Amino acid sequence: MTKQLLLPGVVLLALTFASFGRGAPMPQSSANSPVPTATQKFKNIQVLKTIPADELIPTMQFIGASLGVECDFCHVEREMDKDDKKPKKTAREMMVMVFALNKDNFKGEREVTCNTCHRGSIHPQAIPAIMAEGAKPRTAESEHEPDAALASLPSGKPVLEKYMQALGGKAALDKIATRVEKGNAVMGGGHQLPIEIFAKAPDQRVSVMHTPNGDSVTAYNGREGWLAAPARPPREMSASDQYAAKLDATVFFPARLAAAFDELKLQTNPETIGDHATTVVLGITKGQPPAKLYFDQQSGLLIRMVHYTDTTLGLNPTQIDFADYRDVGGVKTPFRWTIARPSGAFTIQVDEVQDNAPIDDAKFVRPAQPPGGASEGTAPH
């Protein structure tokens, strides 16, 4: 699980209130395109044999985030299928234990995960930590609300309507069909890499980070999503990753944001981000963990979005903070985003925004997969 910083939309990142009960799920398939299992695309899979192949890497990332480690803690670099390291054997035993705990004690629902005990450490946390701050807000996984409780919450649509007005009004937003942004991704230590983002309504987006070794790409074209790293073949996103990528793309076209969810519910307990009192709206989609949208109570602007990638073992969270709103053609636009995941955080600072600029459709076409590119057990993480 090499620690990587992906552009908003992934990713990466896969796991739902509806699927909390699954242990090692069987892959879904259609008559035209059966979904390969992990054992069909990767070598030496011993526990997660039947999960869809595209969920294997996000699941490994969940383990890495839970223990605070990278791929080489368990794996031999570039020879991921080898069993030379003891932690890899231990990890397999722990996965079997977690599945058994949930099956035998929680009616098969996913209540226990790697993070339940490890919480960012290779050793389980046996001693309660002293609380230096106030109690933290509930999270989607720790205390997810039952369907009946969600149904009883008031509608969040008025908050979205206020957001539209704060940005410049729906009429102005509806005029934006494409958007091209250029700027820099600011990594830890202040290192900057040029970045370009191409978006097309309602939910297509390609982010290209230019690194010294080549381009790192995160893409979603409205139907499928993929990731590409320098000198690596493109990797398909899992279904849950693609849902997250769709949300990140739709944020570029806020007039369509409400339509990205089945329901919008107003969270009754307010939360504070820094000095900002916020109104929190839960974006609910069947089969996915609710996304959380934080709107500044004074300005009405979206200042944070949190969504989750559902993996076989647990939820991988992604938090995106929006700031530095500026007027672009009568529409307020965030010029700074900070993307945070358990593996780390980075900031995108936009320098230039072009609305309704022509974008070649070829940018939204997934590159061809080289023969055998992802089946050697060393797929990009």
C-alpha cells in the first residue's frame, strides 16, 4: 500500500451503510462484462479471494491507514505476491479474525474493523487515551444512523438552495458547461507540482499532476474512473471509488449537486470548523455511505465535503476543504482545496480558471490497458 496522494475524486478511493454486513463479498457481474475476482487478477491471494479485483487495493489501503504503515510493512517491494515477511501472515490471520468476530457476534454486520483496535498504530491500543479536547462529532461508521432515523431528519434542500444563491444564482451556474483550472499542488514541506483540471458538466473530470517522472492522472468520465501513475498502467477505480469521483466532479457544477444524491437530509447537531459555524447536510445515496456537506452558516458557501470509500474491511474517508472563493464571471469559485486522507494531505492552489473553454473529448477516454498490466501482483497503489 504505497502511500500516495491522489487528486480529489478518488479517490481512493472503496465501502456503505447498505453493505456493512458483508464479509468477503462475491463480485457482481453482468451478461456482458463479468467482474474478475482478486484471485483472477493478482497472485497469491489467500483470504480476499472472492472480492472484486478492483476492491483489493482500496482494501489494502484501509489496512495501511488503520495501522499507519505503507506497503513495504507487509510486502516485498515490486514482488507483492511473496510471503517473505511475517506481518503479511499476521495480516491474513487478523482479517480472518475480523470476519469471524462480525459473523459470530454482530449478525454479520461490519462493526469491528482493523481500525477498531489499531487506530493508526501497528500495535492495538489497549489503554484508553486521555481526552485533551472535547468529544468529537460522530462519524459515519462509528454511529451510523438507522434508516428510520435518517428518514425523520428534515430536508437539506433549503441549504443547497441558499448555496446556489451564495455562489451567484442558478441561472449563472447553469451557463457553465466546462471548466479548466490550472495551478499547483502543494505537498508536504511546501514542494509544488503543476496541476491541470479539466471538467465537463454534469460529472466528468480529469486531473493531471505533472511530476518530474511523468503525469499522475485521476479521471472520471461519467461512466468509469481510472488512476494512472508514471511508468504504471492505468488502474480502474472500484465502484465505490467511482461514486466518490463522481461527487468530486459534480462539485465543479454546483447546480447539479443536489441531483447527485437520492436524498438530502439536514443533520440536527451543528458542527464547527475552525471559526466557522456550519450547517451539515447528509447526501444520501442507496448503497453508499452518506456524504457530509458542511456549509458556512454566515456565507452559505460549501467549506468542506467528507465522503467515504467502502472497502471489504472498512471505510476510507476523504475530506476536502474549500477556501479562497473568488468571483469568476459572476460565480464564486474556490481557488484553494485541501484534500486530506489517512495517508496524508495536500493542497491545490488554483491560479487560473476558464469557464466554457473547449475540451477535447479524448481527455475523457480511458487509456487502453496493456496486456497483463494489472495481473502481475504489482499493480499501482
